[in-house]
Amino acid sequence: MPPRFLTLADVTEILNISTAQAYALVRSGELPAIQIGGRLQWRVEASQLEAYIERMYAETRARLEGDPVAGQAPPGGVGEP
């Protein structure tokens, strides 16, 4: 059975982001988390992380659908001759 709660180190590894970015996500409330223990260490419920990832997919999809140019590589980018 997978763990219910993840450390911020787990979150940084899963999302491939920096520790500072993970702290910013939880401090802003964008990624719901709790602080536990005497040292108030952050824990993110695995289901909350999955919900966050799904929200980011939906936001990205909506942004790309609203701006067809946003999904294209810039001139001279990958795939350009």
C-alpha cells in the first residue's frame, strides 16, 4: 500500500522541481499540505498531489485551447528548418 502522506522531498522528486518551488506551492495554498510534529514538517497527501497534477493538466489544456499560438514552438525552435 503506498504511503498516504509525502514529504516535500518526495514532491520535489515527483514533480521534478526545486525545494524552493515546492515550499512556495504549499505556502501559497496552491498545493494543500499540513504541518506535523514538533518541527512542523510539511506533508502532502498523495491524493492532493494527484489532484494538483490534474488541475495543472486542465489549466494547461485550457490555456492552449484559448491561445493556439501558445502550444507552438517559437520561430527557430525545435522542428524549425
